[in-house]
Amino acid sequence: MTDRMERELERLGKRVDEQELESVQQRARLAGQEFTIRYLCGWLRSMVGFIQASGLEPPPAPRPMPEDVRPYLSDIEL
């Protein structure tokens, strides 16, 4: 019984280690995606400002912002 429990504990330990590594990778990916979104939003604001400074009107957004997107862009004032 003890050997079986040890094997199960080792298996669970390996699984926890894998999940922790996956969690670190996911956080890194999310941080990169957040940085990319902020960069693109800043770039978009810069282009709109340039267009308006040129006396033109920027084109409207191609479609309304999906509701699922709003929470992620609300903190960057879009």
C-alpha cells in the first residue's frame, strides 16, 4: 500500500509541477498580449491624431466593438 501511495504522490507532484509551468507560460503570454494591445491602441490614437491634424476625418470603425472586447479595452480609454 505504501509503494502505491508513493507512486501516486509522485504522479501528483509531477502534475502540479507541469501545471505550475503551464501557468507561468500562460501569464507570460497574457502579459505579451496585453502589451501588444496597448501598443496597437497607442499607434491607432497616433494615426487618428495625425489624420485629424491634417484636417481630415478618420474613417469610422468597421463595425461596433463586440461586447466581449469592451472589458479589455475599457482601461485604455477606447
